[in-house]
Amino acid sequence: MGADSDTEVRAERRGLRELGPVVLVRSAHPLAAVLTALGVAVVAALAGRPLREVLLVLATVLVGQAVVGWHHDLVDRTRPSSAEPGGSPLGRGLLEPGTVWFTVACATLLLVPLCVANGLVAGSAYLLSWALLLLGNLVLRRSWLSWVPAAASYALLPAFVSYGGWGGQARGEPPEVAVTALVAALGVCVHLLTCLPHLVEDNREGYRHLALRIALRTGAPRLLWATLVLTGLVVTATAWVATQVGLAQ
């Protein structure tokens, strides 16, 4: 029975490896990447940016978030939970680490000129935001400070949009402080929501990040509903402030 099971697993892995590009996309956490890119692009559109600049913002954030997803799976590939059913493609042996590292390198080489095309200041803001997410994959994830990289990263997104334009010499205006603070709070909410599906595995493997600490006191369902409500309030407040005072100063 065990031999038959192992044979089935190996057959599954061979079949999925033949769909390499599909599995590679799955490893990029495409849903999170697309939603984040669309969200920032919508903000750029509401700020009055022309279509070509909105599409540039969309492409920049999509590539950057894909790299963050691949890097996340590379860092986590040795975790026991990654090898379980439903784990990451890297953890389950469906992708070779070298393939993903090569993809990360190529995507990063594409990301840099995309950032520069938004303007040097805007591009620098996004690259710093992106680097903070990569740093978050490596440090603070086990501690109650796990939310810090996400908050700092999201806080830079208004600057990326408000300073952005078309071409390396584009110069915009600094973002509103209130919008920056609200988007940073949104980053904390997103961090909590992304941690919630993995609370059991994280607890088993010794993680003690903010979401887990709260869930151990309140219960995961209460934390989920509270975070959803808080996210809705933050999004509404951000939209209201941006409508009243604008995105840029």
C-alpha cells in the first residue's frame, strides 16, 4: 500500500513538472500579486494618471509582487508544512530551486527598468517597498514584530504613485501624510489576513508572529472577522481622505 502511494506521488510530481510554467506561476502567489497590482493601478487611475502610466504602474507592481512570492517560497521550502498536501510547489518537489532563483533574477532585471520608467523618485520608493517585503520574508516573521515590514512597505506605495510619471525624469509631489498612515495600517491588515490560513502550521513550527499571538487569545474566527472589519474601515477611510484632500500634497 505504501509503495503504491509513493508511486502515485511520484507520478503526480512528474505530471506537474511537465506543466512547469503553470507551477511556476502558482509559486508566485498570483492572487496576491494581481490584487495588489490592480489596487495600486486603480489608485493611480483615480489620481488622474493617463492610461499608459496606469499600465506601467500595474506592470511594475505585478512583477515586483511575483518576485516577492517566489522569494517567499524559496525561503520556506525547507519548512515541514511546505511538503504537506497543499504546500508550496517548491516544498513538494514540483519545482527546482535553481529554476525559481533564475526566474527571480530575470524578473528583478525587468523590475529595475520598470521602476525607473515611473521616475527616479517614484521608482526608488517602489524598490525600497519591494526590498522591505523581501526582508520581511527573512526576518521578524517569527516575532510579534512580523507586521513591521508590511506596514513600512505599504507606507511607501502612496509615494510611488504620487511621485510617479512617465520617464526617468518624471517628478510628482509628496504624498499626503494621512494617506500614507492609512495605507501603512492597510499593510498590517493584509499581513494579518495572509497569516490566518497558516496559523496551525506556524504554531506547530514555533512561529509567534502577531496574528498567532492574537489568535491564541481571541480565537482565529474572531481575529478573521475583526481584521475584515478593520480592513474595510481602513479602505473606506483611505478613499474618503484621498477624495477630500487628494493623494499628493
